[in-house]
Amino acid sequence: MRGAFAAASRNGFRLLHYSVQSDHLHLVVEADEPTRLSRGVQGLAIRVARAINRVLRRHGRVWDERFHAHTLRRPREVRNALVYVLNNCKKHLRAVAGLDPCSSAAWFDGWRTTIPAPAHGASVVAAHTWLARVGWRRHGLLEIDEAPGERHRRSVPPRSSPRS
């Protein structure tokens, strides 16, 4: 599946992060326009389905539904989506510690704690948009054990206001 993820970013579609669930995928992507988004997701779905069928030595349909998209417009939304996708295993299994091996968490550069780079190449690409590259960081780097839906407490001291 990593090969399918690595091949997905092309023609104005970029796969930034993913999480593989038992029956679906969570993705954070960028697309230059709506057509690129739909074609990019379709291409990725086909590549992943072929990989799954090859490993399971089967044929036929893998996905029951089409994809559901939500446009992220604000830095906080992007940060929340990153926590949701990269730490989704902690939503279901609170006792799980460390990085989710079924996600792109190992290649994420926004952890508060430094993570050693994986030995194998990345299956995701760097973000191009301000929101996905820089904007979300205004709300703090991610904690490795932060679960989706948790209240995030910013450990950076608030800016003091200038005295009059």
C-alpha cells in the first residue's frame, strides 16, 4: 500500500498524510482544483484496491462507497484533522503509545518530540499551501500521545500585550 500512496501525488494532487483503518482510509490531501481532487482520490482508490486484491489473491470491488471530502479552511481545523488522521488509533485504543504504524505519522515533521526518520522512503509529500505547511502550527505542535477530540493545551506562553 505504501507504493500506492507514494504514486498518488501527481498532476496537482498531493497526499500529505494518511491513516489506514480496517475498512476505510483517512487522508489529508491538497489539490490545485476540484477536478484534481476527485481524480487524485479515484486514482489512489484504484491503486490501493489493486494492492489489497494482489495481497489477498482476490478480484473485485474493495470500496463500498465513494469518498467524503471536507475542505479545511482554518489553521485550527487543519491541526485537528492532523491529530485525527495521524493519531486515530488513540481514539479507539487509548492505551496505545507511540506512532501509529498504519499511518504516515513517521514522516510527519510537526511533532513536539523529535522522531528519527524512517529507513524507507516517504509515501507522502510536503504540503504546498500555507495552511498545511505553516498555518496550523500557530496552535501548537502535535503531541505523540494526543488523542483526537482531546482538548489541546498550548504549552507556548501567550503573547503579552504591549503596555500603554
